[in-house]
Amino acid sequence: MIRKTSAEEVSGLEWFKSSYSDSSNGSECVEVAPTSRGVHVRDSKFVQGSQVHVSVAAWAAFVGHASGRR
């Protein structure tokens, strides 16, 4: 499930980049902010832009797929 979030919901989030991010190529990175209700995802180059919020189950399925550990 993906839903839009309000400014109030995202103001106190703690964002981080993956340790797999290529710091030599700043044009290819996302940041995530996990919460008890799901995971927020944004483009690290445009932090004021759009964000996606996915459920914990959807994030777990994505990570499993992306890592090849399904």
C-alpha cells in the first residue's frame, strides 16, 4: 500500500541513506525513514520533493525482492 503523507507526518522523521549508496555518484541515491507504520522513501537530491510511504509488509517484500532473498 502506498499513501500520501502530510507535512506534519514527515517533519520529525530521521532519514538515512543505504550503506550501499555510491558516494562517488551523488545522482543515484534514495533515503528512507522507518516508522512503526511503515517506511518513507525520498530522493536524496530533492528532499523537499515528493515522498512515498509504504507499509511494513510492502517494504519487507521489496527488500526481499531487491536483495534476491525472496
